[in-house]
Amino acid sequence: MSDNPEEQAAVIFDATEESNLLNIERQDSFELSDDDQQSFIQASERQSEIFDFDDHLIPLSLTETQRRPANLEKEVTFFNGLTLVVGLMIGSGIFASPGPVALHAGSVGMSLVVWIICGLLACTGALSYAELGSEIPLSGGEHAYLNHAYGSLLAFLYSWTAITCLKPGGNAIIAVIFAEYINRMIYYSVFNDDADHPSDVTHLWLNKIVASLCIIIISFINAYSVRLATRTQDIFTALKLITLAVIAVIGFIVLGKGGLTKNFDGDIFEGSSTRSSDYALAFYSGLWAYDGWNNVNYVAGEMKNPAQDLPRVIMVGLPIVIVCYTLANVAYYAVLPSSIVIKTNAIALDFGRKMFGHIGGIIFALCVAASCFGAANGSIFTGSRLIYVAGREGYLPTFFGKVHGTWNTPTAALIMQAGLTIAMIIPGTFMTLLNFVSVAAWIFYFLTSFGLLILRWREPNLKRPYKVWLSTPIIFGCVAIFLIIMPFARVPLQSLAAVGFILAGVPFWYIRVKCKETFSIKALKDYFSNLNLNIKNWKFRQGYQKQDTMEMEMH
């Protein structure tokens, strides 16, 4: 998952003017009258309002010199796009997900297969999103695509879910990983236990307290200074890449010398799970590490030749990430017994202790904890801007759309997001939070990919600079259905909670969007204007009638 706040902030929705231009370009394909075309454009404007940025409402992450111009310079080459995509994809999940993947897959060989399949699935999703991004060139990602394919309801529900579930849940997962590494590091600094037999000494509530403190500290940093938040991000972003590279290289060297374990001796697929629901949960854990694939099409807007280079970037960038993650997991299994990989929640710490002793474990744990701190900072940074814009546009109480008078940051939005995140940390664990967030996210991933098929059928003449093979979104959609349905058998509580969070947005959509469309300010103004005109006409007629009556009486 991407840890760079400016990359994420560029994703926040700013589609008003672009929506107008796009709808005007498509008038011929709709074959509407002039009045109907104007009504269609106005409806599109209303539907896309929820997270739009106009000239007076820009992402607060950007300074005066960093604001993106209306017409972006197309300066991104293939290599630039490749580095951006890889940076978006690689996140902190690789330091927490190997254990759950190994637990549900059941064997070393099958867990490696799951990691590879997760990467390929992310590739099919990224290619499908690339077509959507080329035919609907609006900022906003899923919100823009769902709005165009289905209308305002699903678009609003996605944005609602992003604010109340996806962002806070993602923040909570990262904070829990941070707390796990910090607590394990502190314990091993005091008690130098054998790394082969780590005991579960980190109390559950101690993890929750540390994770909550992490969210509070980061929220304060973001409330106090945007510059401090971005500098904090710059410091910690490189650590995840360095740590991952070191682990992969060490593992490759160790494996070349025969390895320190027997994980690769004999049948590496022995013990593989036979339950499909187990693999759904394993995929959730693996796909969390690949999170960010759905944002790669945002690179297209500044590419010199997006129709040609974007698919190449995805087809080259995704295999690079797959290779990095596979090598990291091979390194874990080459150094640590599979029983430790399954049980540990801080695999990088155990890896470092096994290779370099006590100090090595502390160094690796510090690097991962710093990486998680930076990831949480970037996620909180951008998530608060979603709440801020929703408040500005009237979809949340207006005080969420205000900035602090001295610090000039959206403090109310940051407080709301911190509260939602801590509310998820307290009752949740890494696995329960991951399952809850994943079910909600994949519901919208499926709807978005299915929207591509709808647009292929409904608007066959729509301009598509890049067109993916039809089998790609079909495969992605089928796997998405599997990932949505199977968890209801193994983790019904988290699955039902995710669906409940989504459906809870329907009343808010009706109040905040549907009623606005039906009883818009313009409609009320027109009504009262016509009413006033009718009153004047009535008074005018009454005046004439009174004058006629007086003339008749005089005669």
C-alpha cells in the first residue's frame, strides 16, 4: 500500500470541471436534445460533487508551489511511471501478512503460490482499472467509475465506506502492526529469549494502547503542521524499501548455502489446506500487501504516451513487486521454521534475531516500526482530507470542513478520523480488522470491474485509448465474487459488519444526495421566483380590475 501522502492526495477527488468536459465530448453518443444534454450534465455535476475540488478547494497537502495545474504537463516517461507504480504497490503488509498467509495456506509451497496468485490478481485488477481510467479520465478512482456506470448511490456508498470503514480500518491495521513490533522489540530488549521459540508476551491490551497512542501522536503531528507531517513521511518512506531489499538479499544468500531450516526439503506442498474458505482468507492477507494496485492508473494523466506506456508499466511493475514479495517470503522460510512463520506477528524481528542476534532483531524491528509509522502518517494525512471535503460539500456536518485558525489544518476531520480508527482498534485484532476491511473493499472492487463490462455493452462507441482483453475483468470479477462470498462461512461476524457499514450509508445518501437532487437550492429559488412573479401578476391584474371598477362607478 502506498505510504506517500502526496501520491495519495493526488487521488482525492477533483472531478467537477473534468466531468463537464467529458460529458460534453460524449453528447453525440447519447443522442439527446439540447435541453436533455444540459440536464444530463447538471445531474452529473450533482452526482460527482461529493468529493470534488475546485479552485477554492484543493488538497491541503499541496503548497502554493505544489498545486497541480488544470492541464498537467505530460512529462512522465515509461521509467518514471514504473518507479511510481512500484512505489505505490510496495507497503508495510509484507512485514505482517506472511504469517496469516502461511496459517491459512497450510504449507510452504502453497503459501508461495498464494503470494504469486495475489500478484497476478492485482495485475488483472490494475489492467481493468487502466481501461476505466482511460475511458473516464476523471480523478476520484472508484467514485468516478461507479458514478458513471451505476449512478450516484453506489458512488456515494463507496465514498461513505472509504470514510467510515476503509480508511479508519486501514489505519487501525497499520497501527496494530506498529504496536506489535514496538512491544516485541521492547520485550526482547529486556528478555533475550531464544528466537526459535518466541512466546506471546505482548499482552493484547498493551498492543491496543500503543496502537491508539500511535494514532493520537500522528493525528497531532498532522494537525500541528502539514510541513512536519510531510517531512515525517519523507524520512520513513525509504526504510520499508531498504528493509525489504536487505531481507530478500540475505534470504537469497542463505538459501544458496543450503538454508537454515528444512522448509524446502521434501514435499513443500505437504499439509496444504483443502478448504476454499481458508484460501479466501489467505488471499485477503496477501492482497493487503499488494494494496495500491487500484491507484496505478493515476499515473496516466501525466504520461507522455499513456495508451502505450501504462499497460507496459503495469505488466513490468507488477512482476517486479511479485518477485520482491516472493523473494522476501523465500527468505523468511530459509531462515525461520514454518512453525515460527505461522505464529509470529513480527516476522522481520524474528528474522533479524535469527541472522544477527539480539541487536539484529532490534534494528529490523525499528525499521519496520518506522515504516509502519510513515504508512499510518500517509494514510491519516489523506483520509482526513476526505472527511474535510465531505464537510465542505455538506455531506457531513459543516464543522468537519473547517480548518484550524492558527495551524491551518483540518483538525476536526483529523479528530473524527482518529476517533473512528481507535474505535476499530479497541475491539479488533490484525486478522479481524483485515477481514472486515477486505470484505468491504472487495465488494466495490467487484462492482467497479463489473462496471467496465456494463460500459462495454452500454456505450460500445465510447473512446477507449486503452482496451483490456475482455477475459481480464471477467477473471478478476469471478475471483472477487469468491473472495466476497467465502469469508461469510469462516468469519461471518466481520463479513456481516462490513456489509452493515456499507448499507448504513443508504439513508445518508437519500438525505444528502437524493433530496438535494429533488429539492435543490436552484429548484427552490426557481419555485420562489415563479411564485413571486405570479404574485406580482396577480396584484397587477387586481389593480386593473380595481381601476375598471372605479371607471364603471364614475360612469
